[in-house]
Amino acid sequence: MTESRHTVNIKSRHSVTIKEVAERAGVSLMTVSRVVNDKGLVKEVTREKVQKAIEDLNYRPNISARRLAGGQALFIGLLYHNPSPGYLTKILLGSLSACRRNGHHLLLEDLGEKTPDSEPKEVARSLKAAGLDGVIITPPMSNHMPLIKAIEAAGLPVVRVSPDNIHTTKPRVAMDDVLAARHMLQHLVDKGHIRIGFVKGPSDHPSAHHRFEGFEAGMAENNLALEDALILEGDFTYRSGLDAGRILLSLDQPPTAIFASNDDMAAGIVASAHMLGLNVPDDVSVAGFDDTELATNIWPELTTIQQPIVEMSRRAVELLIAVIRNDKDTVNAYRGLMDFKLMSRDSVQSID
Amino acid sequence: MTESRHTVNIKSRHSVTIKEVAERAGVSLMTVSRVVNDKGLVKEVTREKVQKAIEDLNYRPNISARRLAGGQALFIGLLYHNPSPGYLTKILLGSLSACRRNGHHLLLEDLGEKTPDSEPKEVARSLKAAGLDGVIITPPMSNHMPLIKAIEAAGLPVVRVSPDNIHTTKPRVAMDDVLAARHMLQHLVDKGHIRIGFVKGPSDHPSAHHRFEGFEAGMAENNLALEDALILEGDFTYRSGLDAGRILLSLDQPPTAIFASNDDMAAGIVASAHMLGLNVPDDVSVAGFDDTELATNIWPELTTIQQPIVEMSRRAVELLIAVIRNDKDTVNAYRGLMDFKLMSRDSVQSID
DNA sequence: CCACAAAATGATAGCGCTATCATTTATATA
DNA sequence: TATATAAATGATAGCGCTATCATTTTGTGG
């Protein structure tokens, strides 16, 4: 903050226009616009003069004027269907942030009211009729192929968030569940656990396969044999975790650690341990997946895999813009899978 | 959808302008604008003609143009600090919806990075400098009086969401915790419960007082005596619910129902019951408050009080706009407390 | 110094709509 | 019928900015 700034009557965000900056810097409107938009073709001396005027006047561009004049504002649809609130929050934060930065509109579309199973074509048509330029589809609808095909057939570009087929060549944003599950398994092995139980998600759910695949790969890497009695299947609910935990912890030789395919089931397993008078993590360590709100609500807090949801949704917006703009460089730059994070908390400990 | 619509080449949302509607309806731009904005001074016959043209062409106003021309777009700051994700989601959905409908900008401000306890004036100054027209403050910051006073002193109108002092004459949006708690207590009594335990929130938290006040009032209305041993204090965490549940359920005469001041503690009480080999709700009914995600994640699902958060945040935006516009009628219309909803689920049952 | 090309800068119409003032039409009254 | 008033409609400048074309400045080579 320069001293001269305190003598300027700053009324509101919209009072300082590009005209005033131009006058103060002694250049034209267009030169200010070029500086603001990093357009090049501006001499460094001139640029510095303009930058100073911008700072002195606390100039902020008027987004509405930019959009109207530039005619470049896109309308991006974000489709969701019964997400967990924690997941939707992060999706919203990331996508809103990316839209704001790029001067685009984000329109939320809750498919819960639309019974998408019945009429994919009708949904696609109404999205098109709403004037959307492209669509981001979040789980679980990111795996609903009839709907996706209908939207693409309607001529709308689509970016999918965490589709089950992460190897698709179509635009998608995802992290690697297999690698993340291997990482968690390795974490348990590094803590000395050898006898490790695993609770799968529902077999009709491909992400459940990916997580199990990572568990299997990690066991193989550590030359640990899979034992059928230690591998059960749940349905991603707390109740199914309760049931699985009761079975695993009642074995003659119970596991010293249990890795559940999501946090809800992990929380149910913790509750089962407590029902059986066991202490977590002293008697059994429990790990989850997803880092939902539940993971830190219960006691002890869960060790789990955190998905970078905010960053994924931000990237989904940027990828969709690149697709719409036919910006192949950016599309290619975003092919990679995103990093996850292992959140080590109180539900896992080393074997003494 | 009329038949004639299918013969129109609809390119995108921005292709149909007010000019095209005017031509089709045989009126001026301003007449279309008046119809679109419900401005009055338009004959019914003319209005119908314009409406038909709007529908035929699927005209949608260009928000950027409206904001730029109208010069009425406000920048509304939404301040939050470590909210639960479920809470923030609903706040976002409601406030975004209200902002979109009114053509205003919503700017999110996460106070978590700003250590608001240290510099309320600095926070207020930066909000003002960002060009905001007004601010919505969500819990827990809606009770941070130094910050609120600093923001008001900086000349920014403030609307608080769920402040602890719901009787304040300053603009706020809230529901009645006392009445809601009375309602839940009555629900338990109507189910035949007489011996009812209560777990308070932390005594330095005014909403905890309100909920206890409602419990007390409901007990008095039903001529039920308060028994000290049945009333404990937790700190709104799952762990404190575990502890309180263990104590209450180990009494010589345990309660037949326990009402916890929030869902986290209620979930901990359910876990304690399970640890003690008790069945919920057969052996003890458990009720919570807030209807957080946790309430339906655990098993059995909690009977609880649901706050109308989406509607509250929508109203907060509209109230703030009314304050900024000095629209006293609307400000007065929004003085009332908002309705809650009792969500009756599996954790409470009648005494046989 | 001159000619030419490239870089830098400037002027302005227009983006879609609305606030405001001007004009036209309809209605009421004498 | 004439006049005044109210209701309804229309014309247009301008909101803040950018795409585009025009003009000026600078740098290079002969």
C-alpha cells in the first residue's frame, strides 16, 4: 500500500474504470486492457506505468463488461445426483473457483428430480435447450453411459469426474484408486501388519474392483498370501461394515488390521470392534478410503485416503473449457491421474 | 413446446436477443424488457404477445448485459470458518440460488486463513477493499462480535445466520432452537418416554443453552421432574457422546430415551449403547439435533431436528439485498424465525 | 537519409440490456 | 367536441470493456 493510495476516494469496486486507469497512466483504454489481459505488444516501460496506475487506483475489472464485450463467457453445467454433502461441497468450491477465474457461468443441475434412468435423451435435450456450452458429470452419473452418450449426441462436450473407466480416452478427471489402495496397504505393512482383512465394496461397482485390485497388488508385492476368510464384501454402508467387522473380528485368528473400501464401512468396523470390547487401534487397526466427514467425526479418527476433490473439480472446469475451445495442448496436459493423500490418524498403529 | 419451436434454429443461449423478441412480437426493446422484468405499464394483450415470442424463441436474458446496463449487481460476501461440509453445501446451494435469481455475485471468503481473532479490523478492511456491498456471516463467526462490529464500522451491511442471540434487532436469519427442542422432547414423551436423559452442549455456547431451555420447558409442560443424574454436559463431539452415554446407560435406573444436543453426541451415545450390548431403539431410544450427514450415515439412522439451511441462506441473501437497498418492508417481513423439521427415523421407538 | 517492416499504441463500434426522457394512445371530464 | 391527464409505448445514450481496424513509432538495411 503506497501512501498516495490513502488520499484516493475509493467508493466501491465498480467506481474505478479502465478509463480512469488510462488517464492516470497517460495511455489509451486499449493499452490498459492489453496490460490487464497480458496480451503482449506492450513496452515494458508502458506496462510498468499502467501497473502502477492499476495499483494506485485499486482497479478491478468489471466481469460483466468483460463477458459482454468479449462474448466469451461459457455456461458450464455441473450435473450431480445424490452426492454426499461433503463431496458436493468440494466439487462446488473447486468448480466455482475455476469459473470465477475464467469469467464463466456455472449452472447446477440436480438430476435427482429428473429420473435420469428413464429418459437420457430428454435430459440431454433440456440441457442443450438451457443453452449450456458443456457439461461436467460427477459420480455416480459419470458412469451412466446412456446419459453420457445422449448428452454427447446432443452436441455438448462432456468432462467426467472419477469415471470408473479411468483409462478412457475421453475427457475425464480422476485419481488412481488402484495406486492409492496399494499405498494404504503398504502403510499397514510398514506398520508391521501381516494379517490384514479387507472389506470390498459392492461387486457391481467398478471403483470397488479398483480398490481391491490395489489391495491384491500390495499384498503380492510384500509376498503376503491372500486368505479368503479375511476378504469380505460390503455395500459401502456403515451397516455392512458393522456386519463385516463382526465376522472378521470373531475369527479364531482375527486380522490385526482391517482395510475397508470406504469410510462408512470402516466406521462400522470400528463400532463392531467396540461392541466386541476391543480397542481401536490397540487391538485392531482400521483404515478407510475417501476421507469423508465421517472419518474425523467418529472416535478414534480414521486413517484414510483423501481424494483431491477440490482440485479435481477445478481441473474439470478447465479441461471442459479447453475441450470447448479445442485447445489440444491443455487437453493433453490434463490426461494424467491426480495425486491422492494418505491421511494418517488415530485408527491405525504399529504392532509392538 | 409448440410445434413452431422445432423449426427455429436455436444456436445457443446467447443468440436470441431482446431485439429478436421485439421484432417477432412487433414491439420495442423496452416493451420486451418491461415484460421480462414485470415492470407494469404493459397492456395485457401486449404482454401476451411478448410472452409468446419469448417462448417461441426460447429467449433467456443475458445476465452480464443486465448487470452492466442496470448497474445494480451487488457483490455479496459469504464468510465462513471451519463449517461442517454438509452445512456449507446447503449454505452454498441456497445463497447461489438467491444470487443467481437476483443477478448478483457471491464471493466466498474462508476466514480459516485469516486468523480472525487477531485482527477484526484488518479483515473488515480487506472485505471493504474487495468491493463487497454487504456480508453474510455464518456460524460460528456469526457470534464473533469484535469482527461483526469491525465490518459494520467499515460501512458494510451485515446479515448473520443463526446467531446465538436470535432476539437481536439487527438483520439475522435463524430458527428457534428452544421451540425445536421442546418439539423433540414432546415427540419422545408422545412415544411414552418418561425417564429421559439429556446431554447438553458446552456451557460457553449459547445454542447449547437454547436447546436445554427447550428440553426444560417441554419437561415442565408434561409435569416431568428434572433429575440431575440424567442431565450431563458434552462438548458437541462424538467422543463426549461416548462418555455421556456410558455414564447414563450405566445408572441403576437408566433412561429409556436420551436426547443429545447435536447429532455427533447422539452418534456417540448410540455407539456406547452398542458397546454395552444394548439395542437401539429397543433398549434405549436416542435423538439428536441438526440432521447432519452423520445422522443417516450410521445405523440405526438418527431421529433428529433438521434445520432449513438452504432456505435460511437463500433468505439471508434476500435480506441482505433488502438492507442494502433500504427496503424496509422486506426487512420487516423477514424478522420471523424459520421453521424446522423433526426427522423421525429408526433410533427412537415407543415404549411398549 | 530514405524505404520498408514490425512493434506499439490508439480510436471506436458494438456486445445486450436498462434508465431515462420523449412520444403516442387511451380515458375521463367539462 | 375539446382538453387534460394517465397509461402505454418507443428511442437512445450509455453501462465497462474488447475485437478490430487505423495510425504512429521504432528498428533495420541499403
